[in-house]
Amino acid sequence: MDKKTELARATGRRLTATPSIPIPPPLNVAAVAAAPAPTTAQTPTGWWMYHGGPDHTGFVSDSGLTSANFKSGSSAPQFTTLFTLSLEGPVLSVPAVTDGFVYVGLANSQQAQGGNGGALHKIDIQTGQIVKTFNWDLGTAARDAHSFTGMGSTPAVVNGRVYFGAFNGQFYCLDQETLQPDWVTDLRNADPAHNQPITNDAGVSAGNPPAVVWSSPVITADGKSLYVGCGEGENPDLFSFVFCLDTATGKVNWIYCTNQFDDAQNNQPNVLPAAVVDASTLPPMFSTSNATPHMGCSVWGAIAYDSELNSIYCCTGNQQPEPNDDWPGVGTAPPPPPYFHPELPSKGYSNGILSLDAGTGEFKAFYQVPRDSNYRPSDIDIDNGGAPVLFTLNGTKVVSFACKNGSCFVLDATTLEWINQRQMLPLRNDGTRIETVDAHPDPNDTTINPHLSNEFSDAVPNENFSGVFNTGALYPGSEDNPQTISPRIFFGMGGPNYHSQHPGIDHESTPFMRAIDLSSATLADAWPTDTGDPPLYQHTSSTDPTTGQTVGMYASAGESGLSSPAVVNDVVFCSTSKISIYAFDVRDGTLLWNDDLGMQTDGYNGGYGYCLGPAIWKNYVVAGALVFGREGGGVLRIYGLPQSTK
């Protein structure tokens, strides 16, 4: 992704006009780059937006960090913990790191009235000190579906401004130096001053969740426009939208509704559901539709942007209502066929990826994940919650993403035509499914973690909690004679563990991160595996010399790779629901280092807790966490090389 310049403390003064941002083109994995040599510095610096830049590759090459910094006995400086900050609220998003500062949001802030609000901290990465904080207090305003009131997105920090959306439906632009608001645009309620005509609040008074912003913003190459999604797929009455905003003023440039109005034709930009606008005050650039659209289809993750194709890419969630919402349950035995209504193909722009013209919002293409990509035929609620990743593969601009059903996809970025796919959840050597992976208990069964046959799970429609909830991280390939490292992409595996019926990962068979060889015709594993059934990665765990316990993959029950991995030179980082962070060698998966930020709660299948990150800038790595059992619930840890080596 966008690679970085010398360390410089930005003045952050307010700009009267937004200058161009020099953003390099997406990575070309066919162009072999020797690791770990740094690339020429670019601006803006560091992990300045989600996954490092608008193409969301999660790859950093201008750092001095390499695998040598994690090997005992090496002459290279050793990677270590520099600072640990206890925060007054949980961290539920990957921080941004740029210009020597960390920008991290809180999902709930104890400083707000009743803990009902949020905060964004600016932290000096070289001292570990909080230098500025922006707070918002919601009073008794509605929370999101998970009772969060702050933010769950990664800020974009550029041109002296900090941009982010929050769970109150507001989109903020702050001065980078002071963290005082330059402008705030309401994406939930009509905001005429910012050319925003939508009031999207249906069903909220009945107790359904309100429209929120989980999506991290992405910014165009000229710095003039940003894109963000706003909706709520758990409320069947709410609509979902992609907004294009002017970065200088917060005014709406265009809006695209991701709820398809008519199966026979694609939506047009600025055509809005009549139910969410006041026709008497509607600006002339907008029009309305009285059609009954396909609901759900929210954009949960960050939107990707490609300047060469002038396109944005939005992964979408499931439809509403789900086809099996009224499914009665089966008791203890599979019902006679037909068992259920298959989730796929689903209606409208659900369970797929949508491409729009970045300038106008015009529809370009849509791809929906196919039924054969499900781990089980009974998989439902298979949102694509991560962000797309853009790069060039074998001379073709491609976009890759992964789904909660466990599959990853590679598509032509121009047309969204299928190129390749791989089911990343493990199978037996004979190709059959594993009983304990993506198990589907009867929703009415109160048994904790029941053991179920494949026949039973295949007959019960249920959410796949075992797949992918994050964004892939790209390693573009290197040529280190005598060793050659092929291009590869890494996805965290597994879901949350706070459900009583089954954990989010079958840790004995499923790695919490999958390494995919992009040069393979079958998207085979990039790391060596053993001869077991199913085969497991050979080098991804080790024995902790201080405790004698095995750490790493396949070692801890319920340990899922919920957050997005990140790659720096020849090292890939992954954080987990154990509230731990790991470093692996990109070559063969050798576990190089690990650290625990806290402990998840005790629970039926491992409990509740997250580690969000990593974010990388220069020789620093930053991760935040949601940790229950401690005051505030939030931890931020800054890692790197010893200060004397900076």
C-alpha cells in the first residue's frame, strides 16, 4: 500500500483548500520486490488510513523491521514492547499511525455520561503519551446493536485533518493538530447544511438498532473526496447507503443506495427511497423511488479505491429478512427434505462486492459469492465484513476479499468477473467436511457446544461463525537468492466465541490465519503442512520457555484471528481473540514472536475479547484491545525496536 516518508511532526494547521495527495499505484505482485529492502518514500506517511492506504493491501516495505529483529542471537536490534496504555474504554478498531502519532478510537468512553459516548485519542508514538483527545457525549441517545456508542472504524489522517465515522451516525472531520471539529456531517438524519437529505431511522422506535458507521473512510488520489458506508443490516427496516463527501466541507457529492429497487435494472446514484426523504425540500440533484427494494446489503467494512480505474469497491452484507428467519427448528434429528431455503443466490446487492464509478457513483459491476463457496449448504448470514484488497496479479488488476462462509475470492477489478476462489476452512483429506467446523446446532437447543454430525449440521440453517471477518494482507513476492517467496495473501480465520452453542473456531483443525499462495492455480497453502488429516501448518507454534506451554496456532481453544493481518517486509503479524498478537515469517510460517495484551472473559466457548491491529509505521507496530475484567476495558500497546536504535 502507500509507502512512507521520513518521520516528520505535522503542523496539522487547517487548510483552506485540499491539496493533492501523491498516492502510488496498487502493488504489482508480478513485479518481484526483494525483501526486506525499503522502497522510495511517499506521502502521506504510515498507516494513515485503514490497512495502510486506499487499496487496503496491509503491506509495508519502508520499515526497518525484518525477521532478523525477532530471532534470538541475531545481531539485529530485538523487537520489544515500548509502551502500554490503559484506556478508559475498549478499542474496537485498528488504529491509524502517521507522522509520529497514533490515532485510536474507543467503542465506549467512561468519560461520557453513563459511558454513553466515544473518544478519539492522539498519542505520541515515541513517548507513549496522550497529547490530545476528542470526546463526544450521547447522553441517552441510542446505542448500536452491540451497545457500542463510540467508534469502530479506522480514521483517515491526511492534509492536516482526521476523518472518521461513529456509532451515532455522524461523520467527523477534525483538525489534526488540535482534534477540534472542522465539520461534522450527519449520515443518519437529514443534514441540509451538508446537502444530506436522508433520515434513516425506521424501526428504531420499536427497539431495532439505528443506522451506524462501521465503515472506515477511503480518500481519493487528489484528496478532494471520501467514501464511507452507513446502514445497519440487523434492522430489517433500515436502508443502506454509500456516501461520497467533499473532504473540505463535508457536503455530499453523491449517494448510492445499496438496496436494489428493481431486479431488472441497477440502481442509479442519487435515486433515494422515498420513505427516507422530504420531497418538498429535496435538493434538485436527487430523485426518489417508491419501489420496495431488497433490504439489508449494508457496507460494513472499508471501501477500497483505485485511481487508475477510477472505481470504488464495497463489500456487502446479507439480505433482510433472511430466507430462514421463520425456520421452526428441528429438535434432535434432521428434518425431512426440503430442509430450508438456501441463502444463495440471495436478492439484490447482498453477500457480494459492488463496484461504482468514483467520480459519479454510477454502477459498474456486482459479484455475489456463489452457493458452492459455502462450507456447508446450510450456511446463512454470510456477510462480507472485511474490505476489498486491490493489486496486480499476472498483469491483471484484481480485487480480492473473503467471506464469513470461509472462502476467499480473486476477481478482475475492471469487470468483477471471477478468476479464482478457495475454501479456507479445513476439509478432510478425502474432501469431506469436518464435524466440529462450522457446526450448526438447532437454534432452540440449549446444550452447550453439542457434538453434531455433518448430516445434522448440513440440514440446519445457521450462521457461519467460523469463516473470515477481516481483510487480507498482501505480500507481493520477493526474490532472495537462493530462496524465492511467491506472492501470497493472509486472512485471519474464525469468529467470536461468546455464543453458547459452539466456538468461533475449531482450533484443533483450523489455523487462526491462513496463508494463500497467489501463484498457485488452486490458491494452495503458501506454508508447509504436515501429513495429518486435515493437514496442519508445520511451524506456526512453539513452546514458551517461561511457562512450558504451547503457543501459536492450534494451541488455545477458541483462539480466532478476528482482526486483519498486516505484513512488514518478510514478517506477517496477526492478532487474535485471545487478546494476543503474533509475528510469523512470511516464507514458511515460523512463529517468530508473540505477546498477550490481556485475557478474554471466561465463557461457554472462550469468552469475549478482541485484539485490533496491527498498524505499522516505520519501526513501530501498534495494537489495541477490548479486555474485560479491567477498569475501562481498553489497552493500547506500542511495540518496536529499542529507542536507542530508532
